Amino acid sequence: MSLSDSKAKFSGLGETVKPALISCPWLLYSASMKVDIKLFTRGLFVLLGVFFIALWSLSLYFVFERVGANTDSGNGFWMFWWEQAMWVLPVLASLLVLAYISTFKSFVWPLLRLSRKMRHVVVARHSGKHENHDELGPGLSLLDRYFRRLTHLATHDPLTGLNTRVIFEERLKQAIVEGKRSGRKYALVFIDIDDFHKVNNEYGHYLADGLLKQMANRLSKGLRESDTVARLEKDDFALLLEFSDREQISNLLGKIYRYLTRRYDVYGRKVKISISVGVAVYPEHGQDIDELSVKADRAMMEAQKGDSPLVFARHNNGKSDYLGYSMVQSLRRALDNNEFRLVFQPVLEVKSNVTSYFEALLRWKNAEEHSFSIQQMIQMAENNQLIKPVTNWIVDNACKSLSLLKHPGVRIAVNLSMIDLHDQELPDRIKASLDRWQVRANELQVEITEGQIMQEPEQVIEILRRLTEMGISLAIDDFGTGQASLTYLRRLPVEKLKIDQSFVKDMVTNAEDRAIVEATIQLAHTLDIEVTAEGVESAAILEMLSSMSCDYVQGYYISRPIDQDQILIWCNDQTRRNAS
Ligand code: C2E
Ligand code: CA
Ligand code: CA
């Protein structure tokens, strides 16, 4: 499946597009005449044949007639030919002139011009530019349309409408040139549907084709305009993504992975698939197409065999700077060996200056060793069906901390991942933890991000409703980043909104952020929802939030996340500070 494997089949733009261009004038002319090409060509040959046979028959007739009439004279034979030449040559000459005028001037020349122009158009399309075809003239618009069709067929997959391998390879070449010039990074991503033959066997080819079309649709929708997506073979897709840092590409690929593996509704049938993704990064994993495609291919094969469905290529020493296979194994080990811990960040009530609750945040020593962010780790767990045990661990340990603390008024908030919200058993599992540690449900709060609600909202709402019925309170995290519809927010029993720290951090200097924060607070209060501002890093921010009647604040200015054994010390210190 690697690009280099199929070199012979697809050696760049030329092999596929050139034959189309060479045969173009003829095809175009026949198309413009709206006749069948074979019929048209055959007809032309028949006409030419008839013309020549008629010409020669006429000549022979005259030869025999004159030769018969002049047998007595020795000069008669040559005289005859001279006389013939007197009229045959001018006729032939005029025919040639006519042929030149009609064929070259009105047919071949414009078609050659058109063909040259269109070659230019193809090259321009390859580099993503769009050309204006006005100068082709109205008379040639039909030919132009026909040519577009030919180009489209040569460059787009007929089933999915995605780019073909030819275009993909061309874009990859351009990306490498661009990367060398500007230092940009590109990820070459190969995606393969696991056991696609089973889909074919189980559902039939018609439905399998429908699935491929939907998958292509999701891929095109989920990407930016600058990214390239192609269908290489049957169920093999490829992406070319520009990115700036490790975190960005991991997050983007995680999103793509989740989007592609969500259930499909193909002609009324629900289809669930799993995919394997192999990624190679320019320049780290290779300097040319062959090297990159071999590495991405190898990574994809590793994904097919291994534990992780998303594998980054590795360096020659076997290590990868990106989230990958070995990390997934470590994550599994971490679960088994209890290598996780929770830290707790206090959230203060602005009016009373008292800690309202602590947000439990996950820490994993290996994540810090590999300098991966906790978000990346959570995402990796999500992508590898490990999030359920991780969330279980978080909830169970948060309940354990609550039961150990036994401090009146101390509540803990846990973060739920998107996958948790599609797990019908989640409420029961949380209930089991509450029971095990004899903790009341109202001591626990769950935080979900805005974006999570928007993915299959009906299902999410149902699970959240069950949680709130148990007495657990609900906060919407990172508010302002996920375009949650207010309609859904109103349907949810939301107690708190947490304004995303990206708006809070710069609100003192940035008037727009300030306006957003203020408007959000007002809107939430009208809906009877309390507001927490996260990312409070200075006294000035705290003061401004207080003047806007923000209910709660969280951030490094108040406290960084602390260990469990620090919670009581923090609470006691606070009581002392408030009393003095
Ligand atoms: P989040 O839920 O929005 O958590 C807040 C993050 O902001 C935490 O980072 C916290 O340490 C950080 N933070 C708090 N105050 C400040 C501040 O003043 N300035 C700055 N720059 N950062 C501040 P952390 O712990 O790295 O967590 C990052 C994200 O990882 C969390 O965002 C959450 O989405 C996810 N996460 C963390 N723990 C868990 C968990 O137990 N379960 C799940 N599902 N996700 C978690
Ligand atoms: Ca949170
Ligand atoms: Ca947040």
C-alpha cells in the first residue's frame, strides 16, 4: 500500500493525465460534434477512402480512354499525362489549401491552443490554484467542460470523489519542497479499515461502498482546506496534514480517529468499524516520499497488529517523539501497577473567599517523563478503549479521598471524557464507587466539556440526567470553546459553567475577552447557572471577575493543584486567613 510500492503504476501526474491530454483534441472534437467517437473516426476514414478511390477511378478511366485513342502516336502517352496534370494538380493543390484552412486553422490550431491551455490548467489545479477559463472563448466552452470531466476522472476517485493517489503524491512532493523551504511540518497519515472484507461479506458490496462514501465524507468534512485527503485503494485512505507541534497533531488525529470510528448509518443499517492509522512526520521520519510512505505504512501495519490503533513512525533507535504504541503499553501497565495519582486544585467562592470544591486532576508519572500533556494521555486512553478503566479509577479515588477527608463542605469535581458519556453503565459504576466509600452523591461534581454535549446530544443528555437524578451536580467545562447550543444547555440540569481559561487569562488587557467573560456571566445568571472562571493568574483578574459578580474562581493565583495530603492543611490555612 505504500506509495513507493506502486511506483510503476502511478509514476506521478504524467502517466494518467498525459494520455488523456494527447488523445484530447480528437476526443474533444468528436464530443463537440456530439457524435460517438468510434463512429466519427470510422466515418471519416470511409469518406477519405471513397474520395481517393473516386479520384483514381477517374484517372484510370482517362488513361485508358486516351491511350486507346493515341496508340498510333509515340508522343500520345506522355501528352496524355501532361493534360491530366493540367487539371489534377490544381485540384489537388486547392484541396490541400482547403484542408489546411479548414483543418489547421479552424480545427487543429484552436485545439492545440486549447490543449496547451488545459495542460496549464491541470498543472494549476494540482497546485491547488483555480484558473479562469474565460479566454478560451464561448465556442470552446463545451470542449472545456469535456476536458474538465476528463481531468476530474483522472484525478478523483469515482466512488468517493476524493483525490486519487496521483494527486496525493503530487501534493506530498509539493509539501516536502515547501517544508524544505519554510521549515513547515507535515504528517503523512495512512488509514485502513480493519477487516474490511468482513464488512463486504456481512453487508454486501453496495453497503460497503456506501460506508466508504460516508467515511470519505467525514474525512473531507473534518479537515481544513489546506489538508489533502485521498483514497489510495479499496479501503485505504491517506491524509496530508500540516501542523505546528506534537500536541496539535496528536489532538487532530485523535479527533479524526474518533470521528471516523463513530457509528455509521448506511442506508438505514448501523455499522461500526475499527480502523488502523499509521503516521509518519516530515521531516523527522523521512526526507522524501518513499521514506515517508514506507514509515507510515510500517506504522499502520504495527497499528493493525498491535494494541494501539494509531501509531506514529519511530526513529531508527526505535523511539518516537509522538504518542504511540509503546506509550499505550505503558498506559496499560500504569493501570495495572497503580501508577496514577490525583491532584486537587481548589476552587474559591468569590463572595466568601472559602474553598467551594476541589477539582481532581489526573497525574501519571510516565506522562511527565515523556513530557506528554495530561490531555494527550487522556486522548490516548480514549483512542485505545482504556478510558473506561481510567475513569473508574479517577471516580473511585475521588470518592476514596472524600471519605478519607471527612471535612465538612469539601466537595470534589471529576472530569469525564467524551467516551464516558456514551457509556450507559457509567451512572451505575459511579453509584458503586459512592456506595463503596460511603460518600453522598452531592459531594461529587462532574465536569464535561461543551463539545462533548454536541456529539450525539440525546444520548449524552440521558446519561447526564441519570447522574443528576442521583444528586451529582453538573458543570460545563471550557465554556466558550465548543459552540454548545443554548437549546441543549437549557435542557441539561447544569449547575455551573466554567469559562475557559483562554478568555480569562488576558481579560485585563483584552477588551474583547473581557466582554465575552462579562456577557457569559450575565447570561448564565439569567439562566440560574453559577459561573466559575478558570485560569485566574493574577490579583487584577480576580478583582475584575469579582466586579463582574463571577461566583467562583480557579487558577494559579489562588493555588496550583495540590496533593491529597495537602487538602486539609489548605482548608485550615484558609480558615485562619479568613478569620484574621
Ligand atoms: P481542565 O479540566 O480544564 O483542567 C484545568 C487545567 O488547567 C488543569 O491542567 C489545571 O492544572 C490547569 N490550570 C488551572 N489553573 C491554571 C492557571 O491559572 N493557568 C494555567 N495556565 N493553567 C491552569 P491539567 O491538569 O494539565 O489538565 C488539563 C486537562 O486535562 C484538563 O483540563 C482536562 O481536560 C484533562 N484532565 C485532567 N485530569 C483529568 C481527568 O481526571 N479526567 C479527564 N477526563 N480529563 C482530565
Ligand atoms: Ca475541568
Ligand atoms: Ca477547563
